[in-house]
Amino acid sequence: MQIAVSLAVVVSLTTACSAPSAAPPIEPATASLPSVDRSAGAGARASLNETSGEVVLPMSAYWYSDRENVMVNTAVAFLIYDCVEDAGFTVAPWGGGGKALQDYRYGQWSRSLAARNGAMPEIRMIPGVMDEQPERPPLSAQQQEMEVKCTSSVGRAGLPELLEGLAGDTSLQNQITRNAVALTERDSDYVAFRQGWEECVAAKGLKVAEEGSWNLKSSGSKEDEIRGALLDLDCKEASGGAGKPYDILAQYQAAQMKDHQAQLNALAEEKAAAVEHAKQILRDHGVADARL
């Protein structure tokens, strides 16, 4: 695979999945869980955007937003290309935005998206800082080799990769997020919600795709998927609302955050500084403030 593809990935967000069974961004923690009183975060709620499929949770403040991630990754890509140009190669124009996938860890939760997509997660487009350009011309072996070297030498250029669910991430923010997912799955309110939903979908003649999954079996036709997704939501509403699992998750996040606020404040400052640094890199490379 050409390194040009790898550099394109630097700029893009999550690649869209082709099936509704996409894995959640965070796997449940396997280590022993802390004892967390959910009532300590009782005021927290998840924000579910019914149009875009975006979920905002208390810990979202400490991860890059979709837009921030595009800016940071584009800044890194600019520095990689600077390195390639310094080595005497010509870099073709490029640009474009990214894509992000609807949070689907508890299945479909938006009635408007269900009516359009059925059980398929929504793919939202994230505007880029530059207009998309034609595909890059074929690269010589020498330039591909140099792009590999520059990608390695530039690395992240001091810009942290603040994204939820990265493999091997042992940071505080990822630990809080992982713990919250696992604690939610063990919560009595969540278990009751899940049981009520399973009984309801079974009564409507629907079958869960596999144990523990929030996906339902269907004939594969678009009409059947939409019908199933809307019935799925009827059952979630009857069990307490499609947003209830996310609210429980939000409360477990918020409850843990109270014990680590000083560290999280420092992280928020680090994130803000990284985003501002990325913006300055983009300005230095001719990106107008209106695109930032």
C-alpha cells in the first residue's frame, strides 16, 4: 500500500463501517473495577444529537471533538509533507475532511436516523480545513520511502492523540471511560432496562443477533431493517427511553471525575494548547482563519 494512503488516514476521522455490528469505541475493562457510587454523578446526562448521531458525554470535554481532530491531524500531515519537500520531492495538493461514525454501543437510539438508515449507524461528514483536491499522482519508490521516513521522524509532532478507545491507552481519561462502560453494564438499572428491551423485542417477533448484542436479526432488506429499528426504539422507549443507557454511562463518568478534577483540568489545558498549536501550524501553511 502506498504511503499516500497512510497519510490520508492521518487527516481522516473514523472510517465508516459497513455493518451495524461495529464494535463500540471502548471495550469493557477487564481489571477489577473501582467502587463508584453513581449517585455522585446523578446530575449528568448524555447529549444525543438526533440529526448527526453524535453523543456528548461528560468525558467528551477531554477528547478532541470531530473538528479538533481533523485540524490536529491535518497539521501533522502538513509537517510530514514539509519533511518530504525538504528532501527535494514535490508534494501534490491535497485536502478534504473526515468521517465519523454514530456512537452505536447501545444500538440505534435516534428515531429520525432509524427511519432513514434502519439499523445502520449514521456516518457524519466533518468539514476539512481545505477543499478536497484530485487524487495524488503515482509516487516514485523513492518518494514513498521518504514519506515513510518522514512519517516516522515527525510522529505526532508533540500533538497528543486525544481520541477515545485507542488501543493500549492507559491514560486517566481512558481508564475513567473504560470503567464507566463496565460499571454501566453491571448497573441494576441498566440490567433492568436491557431485560425489558429484550422481552419487548421478543414479543414483537424480533430476535437479538447474538447474546449481549443490541443488534436485531433482519431479512436484509432495507424496509425490514427500518421496520425493525423503529420497533427496537419503541421497546427502548417503553423501557425508559433510548437515551437511558447513555445517561447511566454519563453518571458513572461524572462520579469518577469528581476524584480526579485537578488532573482533568490539566488535561483540558493540554488539549486546548494542542488545538491552538495545530491552528498555528495550519495558519503558517496558508489556511485561513475562517476555515479553523
